[in-house]
Amino acid sequence: MLSFIIPARSQPDETAECLESIIQSLRLLNLEPHSEFLLLDDNSHAEYKLADLFTHFRSGARQPVHIARFKAWQHYTGVFAYGLSKARGDNVFFISNDMVVTPAWLRTILAVAAIDPSFGIVRGTGSIVDSHPEHSLSFPGIPNSRQDFFEFAEFVSRSHGLGVVEDFAFSGDAVMVKRSVIEKIGVMDRRFFGYFGDPDYGLRARRAGFRLVCAKGAWLNHFGQGHVRADAEREKTTYDAQHDKRMAMVAKAYELFRLKWDLTLAPSFLNVQSMDWDKLIKVPKPKGYDFTPPIGDEPGLVDLL
């Protein structure tokens, strides 16, 4: 079974497009009966009506659709940890709600994942790839429809086939995690609110013997910075102000990462490329350990819809 975790806090139109693109891709690949969805409303504001969007999606779905609304904002790490805890599939996809998934992306990710059992976390390329600009590939021109994205993704797939490159760090905007990884290292560490939950998870996966790979023939469209744009509009602040707020959260999360793994890391975060990941792989058992247990039915965490 394939599990699709889709979190959303804003952007109902982009969220609907994301869900429709996944369903269309599954149908074109004859994979729809072998899938489930975990739709996570990350304590969204009422005017976005995301719970209504999710329940409407479930009413027309041909596969199990689980919907949860968080009672407090969980941000990236929290929703990913919850989704990994509740997913039942052998291959678990985490997809940002501001993406258009393509059949070629899904097909290529699955094919690459099957090449080697050590490929524990597989990502592809996209119009925007967080923390990995080397995997970014912009759509040429202005798209007129979703089909334009599908056709460009097929071109990328034909051009690169099942070629892969190995990543040193994990940044998870659209990835597939194998069940074997979850069984070995658990879920994301929720001490990292929003940021550094994915680099921490990727490091733990590598320490457990798994590899992080990018399938160069797998492409999807990523609009990028969705919740930042939405928050700026809603709060009537500038994008720069929202960016400064975000970077303050990044700095706090990075300090927690240093405390867990290695206080000799640079005191200020520059970027993931500047960090010595090979050194971190050899660190003795960190504070908090390498395994983070799945989230149980914590009281007051979610409302199930």
C-alpha cells in the first residue's frame, strides 16, 4: 500500500489541486486501489475551510481517507511525525499541499526505490526544492494546465531514466519513506518545531544504514513558500517580515540540533551544505537517541473527522 500524508494550514485552492493531481496520477498508473490518504489540518483558520475540503475529498474517494485536525499548530515536524505514526503503507509519501504531483514523478520514485533496499528515503526534483537547489528544475514557460506539468515531467523522466544521486542531508518537501526506515528509527523528533526535524531524521536514517537519494527523473511542480505567503496576506505583513520570523524559528531549532548532536557545530546556522554530516554519522548515541517512537493516541492532540 502507498500512504500519502498531506498537511495543510492554508491555501485551499492549491491543496485541492494537489489532491486532484495525486488522484489523477494514481488512476493513470492503476495504483488507486493500493493507496490511502492521511489529510492533516494543521490547526488552520476557519476561513480556509480545509476540514470541509478534506471531507468533500473523502466523499468521492475510492480508497481510505483519514482526516485529523490538530488542536494546536504542529508545523512541519509535528504533522510529519503524526503522519508517519498513523500511515499503514509500505511506502509513505509526504507531499506539501502547494505541489502538483505528476504520474512520472510517482512512477519514477517507486521504480528507483525498488532498485536497492538501502534507498531508505527517496526524493525527486521539482520547480523548487527546499535546501537542495541542485535538484531544482524550473518549468519552461508558462503552464496552461495540469497536463503541461504532466508532459514536462514525462520529458524529464525520459531524459534521466532511473538515475540517482546521493544526498548528504534530508530536506523533506516531497519524499517517500520506506516502512523499513520507520521500523528502524521511528518518526520525526518533535522537539524540533517546524525546522531541523528533517535533517535530524535523515541523519538518523543514515546512521541506521539507509541512503538518501534523489531520483533525477522524477519531477513535480512546487509553488513554494505556501504558508509563508498565506500568513503574510492574512496578517497583512510583508513577506520579508514573515521570512524574518521564520529565520528566528530556524535559529532556535538549530540550537536544539546542536544540543542533541554536537556542540562543536558552528554556533550560527548557515546552510545544510556547510555542515559536516559524515562527522555527525559517527557521533556516539545522542541525547534523545536515534529512535523516536511513533505517536500514540495522545489526549488533546487531534480531532478525528
